[in-house]
Amino acid sequence: MTLEELREYFGDLPEDIDVSGYDPNKVPHHIAIIMDGNGRWAKSRGLSRSDGHFAGIEGVRAAIRTCSDIGVRYLTIYSFSTENWNRPKDEVDILMTLFAETMCAEVDGLDEENVRVRLIGDMSELPEETRESFESAIEQTAGNTGMTLEIAVNYGGRAEIVNAVRKIAADARDGRVDPSEIDESLIASNLYDPLLPDPDLLIRTSGEFRISNFLLWQLAYSEFYVTDVLWPDFDKYELLRAVMSYQSRNRRFGAV
């Protein structure tokens, strides 16, 4: 998307966004998002936490649409962590139903937009309806060649690394892997999705400065962008602000 196309796409930009320095060649290849603040958004309006989760769906739609349109190749969204099972059961049940209903409602549109859906996390613990909705979406969009939407569900960064170590240990035990040959590449190849590149940019909404057990291996050299905006209010302009911030940085990967 050229600068002229960007201006047309976003229309009337907020006064604080200056796109004159926008570089279409520096769009993050992979953006990962910790979508935080649904509960606080709802509480501030006298609504239930469930209302906040429903409102957050529009933020997901906006992020997917905008990332795909500006040329992001991978978008990973943190939908449900392994720790989220500790939330009240009625909230968890609502979330699982919301995942299933939203995936069923959105998959045809994602398919039409050439978006490929993939999932990282342990699907075995999900309710059957929720698991089947994700499996169906993954199968339906498997051949698409546009942006990859990676959904982290029942996901934990430590659990992912533990799972990878267990697989490598089993291979070493059975003689398929020489322990002396274990390196970063081998560990990466045993993560939930070995084809998922490391994120260039991590976005976290609601102003919290932590990564909450998300992509612990993959975030080693990612750029971080934290905004006080609560997730249901995170629109295409907020995403543009994050991308512009990313483009202003000099990524050195440990070099001088």
C-alpha cells in the first residue's frame, strides 16, 4: 500500500497522526497482539465483563481487516491463555461460546479475503463445539495465500516450550536426536507452529507492561508498543499509530 493509497484507506486522520514519513516497505511482517482491557471497558460503562468481551470482537475485526489491507503477513492474537481457566466458570463458558459463534460467523468472510486461519495452543482441552469451530476454519482456509491469522487459544508460552522439550527429549531417548545437536533451530521447529516467524511488533492494549506468558520464545527481539487504549476501543487508527511507532525505530538485534 503506497502512501497515497494509505491516505485514501484511512480517510480523515486524527491530528496526531502524521503519515508523511510512512514507509510501505517497513510494514511489520508479523504483528502479535495482547488484547487487554475488555473487563475494564465494560466496568467503566456499568456493563458486565461479558459485554466487554462481546464489544472486543469489533476490535478483532478491525485488526484483522487493517493488518491484511496494509500488507501484514502474519497476525497473532492472544485470545485465551492457559491461566484464563482460573476465571469464573460462567465467564469462561461465555468466552468459549463466543469463540465458537464468532469463528463460525467470520470464517466465510476470512476465506473470501484470502486469510488463512491457524491456531497455537492445546485444543484438546477446549469444549467440543469450540474445538470443532476452530478445526473447521483451519481446514476451510488452509489453501489461502493472504495473511495468516494465528489464534492463540489455551496457549501459554511456558507450556509451549515444555511441550517442545518433551518432544525433543523423546526423540533423543529413541535415538532420533543427538543431544549435542540440540540448538535454537531444533527447539523452534518443535514449537506449536514451526512455520510462524518471530513477531516484529508486539502490541499490548490497556497500558499493562507485561507479556503475560505470551510467545516467550518468539519475542526475543520483537519491538514492543503499549497503549492505554482498552481493547474494544482499539480501531484502525490505533493500529496505524502502532505501525508508525514501529517504523520510527532502529532494530539492531543486539548489534551496535
